[in-house]
Amino acid sequence: MNKRIIYGVMAGGGIVGLVASFLQIIEKLYLLSNTNKVLACDLGSVFSCSSVLKAWQSSVFGFPNSLLCIVFFTVFAVTGLAGLSGAVLPRGFRIGVHALSLFVLGFAAWFLSQSIYVIGALCILCLFCFGGLLLVNWAWVQINASDLPIGERGRAVVARAIKNNTDILVWVVIAALLTFAILLRFY
């Protein structure tokens, strides 16, 4: 697939996450100013941003997680836009930002599991962030396939998966598993 398209997907995922994170900060500030107000993203008992934003898990490091998300998604969006414009990004930079995106994906998976099973509510904006992360991570696997530090055999497996579009299936399965966990818990 054309690298510009892949970088465009990455930029799109970064922008989706950035906008969702920004809106979440606005909602968090609104909630801090009046804890009894109903937020615009409170759509019912299942989709209740205020329940999620009031939980300790939404501020793991002592400040809202969405502040970190704004930084991370800005990096992903700008990197995607740089690649889209034709910039040649050094291997070390690409692998480093790829590692960062995997870390953020792992953190987001933990946070969503906490939302589903501990908090008992979902933040719709968090789901958009997670979707953006899936796009960003798919793009990084596509871009870094031949440079991943996983050995020659591992790179061959990744290359074959990309050629057969199995990599897309993996990301779809991750999204489907999340959807299944949500449905199982709430419906």
C-alpha cells in the first residue's frame, strides 16, 4: 500500500484521538467546576462520561489522562502529517514513536477494561481515542514492517500478514473483542 495513504490513516487516527482528548478535557473541567452537572457526553447509564471522569483511573498520574492523550495524539497526528507530506522519517524515530503508540494502546486497553469491569460505565470519547489508537498502530505496523526489531523470521511473518491483509484482520479482531466485552458486560 502507498505510504502516503498509510501516513494519512495515521494522521486521521491522531486527529480523531486529539479531538476526543480535547473534548474530554473540556468535559473534565466542566465537571470539576460543578460535580452535579450532566455532561454532554452522558448518554445514559452505560455511556456515562461523568462516571468515568470521576473515577481515580481517569487521573492515574495525578492529572487527567486526557492531558497525556493530547500530547501523544499530537505526536501521532504531526508524524502522520509529516509522512503524508513526503518527509523521510529516520528509522530510530519511527521505531520510537511506534513503541510509544503500543504503550499508549496498552494503557488504553487497561483503562477500558477498568471502565467496563470496575467503573461500570463507558466514556464515548475514550472509545474514539481507542479507535484512533487502532488506526495509528495499524499504520505503524505497515510502515515499520521491514524495520521492526523482531528478528528476520518475525519480520517475514509480519510481511506475509500485510501481503495477505491478515494484519487488518488482527486489528478488526481487537476492536471486535472490545465490542464483545462491552456487549457482554452491559447488555
